[in-house]
Amino acid sequence: MRKLILILTFWLAALTLTGCGYNTLQAQDEAVQAAWSEVLNQYQRRADLVPNLVNTVKGYAAHERQVLTAVTEARARVGQLRVTPEVLNDEAALRQFQAAQAELTGALSRLLAVAENYPQLKADAAFRDLQAQLEGTENRITVARNRYIQAVQAYNTTVRSFPSNLTAMLFGHKTKANFAVENEKALAAPPTVDFGTEAPAASGTASGY
């Protein structure tokens, strides 16, 4: 008899938690974690392309010191960030992450713009391959970010909605930080590049970088 009561109590508790959104919260939390992992994966994929891209450009335009240095330093700042699971619950930390990634995005755009002044660089097969990989990765980043944004929105809606908000409070579920809409639009827009009028320096100035 006691065993039967325990079984009935278990199933009653399970049904109660299901009706209050407990299972939904768990599923959506897992979806957020998975989406965030993919965001990090794609950003890391981009960071891994930077050294080869910089070296390829340097082979034809080593005197473009400022542009090359900016990309290298932006990548270093991205690498210095501690991206822990707590970032998902810390809006300030996520904003810092966004800012560092946006800085690298801008630096890479300026680096690719350098190729417009160097026909030989544009014709280099290695550069074209790296450029294609970078463009593909940027597209994957956009897709991954959008999936993360949608996953967080669904999760946060459940956390804030009644009666699931009561379950969320009971089990310590809080809203998660999300990418800023303004930042998302800015990163999705094609970069504006001013090529200027300065002519490329002679190849003899390339030494010593």
C-alpha cells in the first residue's frame, strides 16, 4: 500500500511540474545552452582564420602595418575574454563579449578592403580561399546568433509568464542576457569602407614588421 501511495505521489508531482512549465523550462534552458555553444563555435572558427589571413595579406602588403596590427590586437582581445556559462546571466559580460567581437568584425572588414588596392593579393588562391571561408563563417555567425536570440526569447518568456514564472522562482531560473537588437542590425549590415587616395607604399618598406 505504501509503495502504491509513493508511486501515485510521484506521478502527481510529475504532472504538477509539467503543468507549471518545469519541463518546458528545462528544455528551453538546454536549447539556450546549445545555441550559445554554436555561437562560440562559429566565433572561434573566425578567430582561427585570422592568423593565416593576416600572414597572407602581409605577404603582399606588409607596410599596411596599422590594419594588420588592428586585426591582430582585436583577435587578442577576443581571446582574452573569459567566456563562462555565467555570461548568459550577466548582461554586462555579454555586452563586453559583443563589443570585442564587433571590434574584430570591423578590423577584418578593413583588412579585406586592403585587397582592393593589391590586384596580386586579390588573385592569390590562398587569399581567395581564406576570404571565402571568412565570408561563410560570418554567415554562420549570423545564423547562430539569431538562433541564440530566439532561444533566449523563448526561455525568458517562459520565465516571466504565469504560472511558469512561479516554477522558475521556485527552482531559481532567471532571465538570461541576450544580444542587443541594435548590435545585431549593425553586424548584419555591410561595412562601409573608405579606401582613401593614398597610394600603396613601395615594397621596400615592408621589412621589419
